[in-house]
Amino acid sequence: MKVKSASIYVVPCGNRRAVIVELETDAGISGVGEAGIAYGAGTTAAAELVGEMVERFVIGQDAGRIESIWNSIYDVAFWTKGGGAITFAAMSAIEHALWDIKGKDLGVPAYSLLGGAVGDDVPVYANGWWIGCDDPQSYARAAADTVARGYSALKLYPLGMADPVTIVRHPTRRMLEVRDEKMVIDRCAAIRDAVGPDVEILLDLGGGLSHHQLMKILHALEPIGIAFIEEPVDPALPHALARVAQATTIPVAAGERVYTRYGFAPLFAGNAISIAQPDVCNTGGLMETKKIAAMAEAYNLRVAPHNYGSPLATAISLQACAAISNALTLELFPDFDAEPGYRQIIETPLETLVEGGRLAFQTGPGLGVSLHRKSVEDGLWRRI
């Protein structure tokens, strides 16, 4: 069964832009994948690179030889070694589509081909519930409403400011105005008062602050009870992450902007993080995430996959959670369909299936989902 053609789509989907590849085989089986560049800059660059990689390395190849294709791209494409988000997002999308094809061919979920499911479901945490909030009171109300819907873990960007273009604006020049430091603490304290002691509060700091100001804020947050701090400093600085980890009682998490097992190795070896957050859509794919999780396990760490893509990315991330033994939790955006300009990327978004703060592993073949044809075909970027 060989790959004979491909379609690449760039589809606006609320506050993100989904870059999707669909590979078609000569046996009539197709598979889909998503490149994890749904936000920030680089969407069209990722789409172009997916097309180039497919054309040069995938068309005409045996669709079942997933590791062979992945390694061929990695070894020959040159910029892959030491590469970053665009490179590995493109490789991830291709790899997902190949697993989708293989699972459909054999009639089993992709995770069955990666060792089978470990358990039946995974805890999830809510992100995006804070959109439109600014002052501590509005954060508190939104947090309480989200918990009332069954979520027992909430993530927010306490350093972020509301922005009409980017939704949330992170600090620049690694600094926050001193007058805003108290606002950060007040936001988190108000949320804790609103949701009680049993709900987990997770903070994404966006790598935004230098050490001296960051530590002032973290020491003030420690009594509030924070489950983890994500990217407290620039993830390209493992030594700086380790310095933070040694100076706070709050667990440090990172991985959204770390690529492949090679990128995670120095974080593990340097005791820089307590929780690994590979994004299945930009770190290299499902198998690469499983390899990263195995490395994390050797360092006695858990894995909480980062997930900020379309609902297709959620389905892919759930496959990864099913196949690893040290999965901690999975990120979700429960209000994805209320975002301006939302399009339905897949037929049945898994975000609608959350029950009691958990998401069951799906049993359909491959990735277990189908594209919403009208939405994605309007965003056709290129056919190969």
C-alpha cells in the first residue's frame, strides 16, 4: 500500500489556524494529521513544508513503513537536525496521517499499534475558559462556572493581558511592570477562593520573566497551591529552568517549544522539569511522544501532553495519552466552538465527550475521527 497523493489544508478555526495534511494510498485508504502551528506565526510556512516533505519523501513510499519514512526525512532534509517548530510540526502531521492509515488498514486504533491502551481514559484540564477576563473578579466567576461544568483542573496565563488581536499578550523583554505584580497574585488568589482547595490551578507563564522578578511572584504564589508552572522561563535555557526548579516548591513543566527526544534530553538530565509537556503535533508525532514519555519515565517524571490545536489535535493527543504509561493529564479547550470564526474540523469533536473531567480513549480505527469535509475543503492549500 503506497502513498499516491496528498491534500494540505489551512483552515481558520476560532482563535487558531489548523494546518492539516491528508495522505491517500493506492488502496483507497486515507489518513490525516495536524501540524502544531495553529497559533503564533508560521502557519503558511508549515503548510508549505508539509507539502515539500510529502512530495520529496512520502509519495510513492510504503505507507506502513512509518519509522523508515520519519527517519528518512530526519536524516536527509538537513534542517531537521537541530530543527525547530516548523520542521517538526510538518513531520508530526505526516506521521499522524501514516498511523491513521495503518490503523484503518488493520481496523484498530492507532494506540493499539503502539502497545495498546494503558487504562480507559485520561484526566483533562480546561484552558480558554478565561477568555474575556481581566480583573480578579471576572477570573473568579469564570473559574467557578468552569468547575461547575465538571472540570477539576484549570489553566490560565496569569502574566497575560487581554489583547484584541492575540487574545492574550505575554510580557515582552522578560519583564512585567512592577504595578502589575500584585494583579498576578490577586488573580490567582481570587480563583482559589472561588473554586476551593480541591481544584488544581495550572499556570502558563509563557517564558516571560527574568529570574529575579519571577521568583518574587512564585514565592507569593506558593501558599495559594499551584499544581504546576509551565514555561516559567524561556524553554531554550535548560539551566535557567533548573535554577527555578531548585528555588520553588511549585513543580516546573515545559515542552510546548521543545522538539523530539533530543530536545527533551537536556531538560531531563539537568533536572530542569518535573512534568514533560511534548506537543504531539510539533515534537515529531505519536511515536516520538512515546519515546519522550519513556525517557521521562526513566527520570521518574510524568507527561502532560500540550494541546493547543484544532479538535483534530485533541484526537491525536488522546491517542498518545492512551499509549503511554506515565500520562498525567491532557489539555482541552472546552469552549472551542464559541470562539469567533470557529469551523468544525472533525465530525465529532472529542471536547464534547468529556465526562467528570475525564476523556475516554476512543475505539475507532486509526485516529478514530473523520474530517468535516465542507470546513476543510474550503481551506485547501495544495494538492500533490
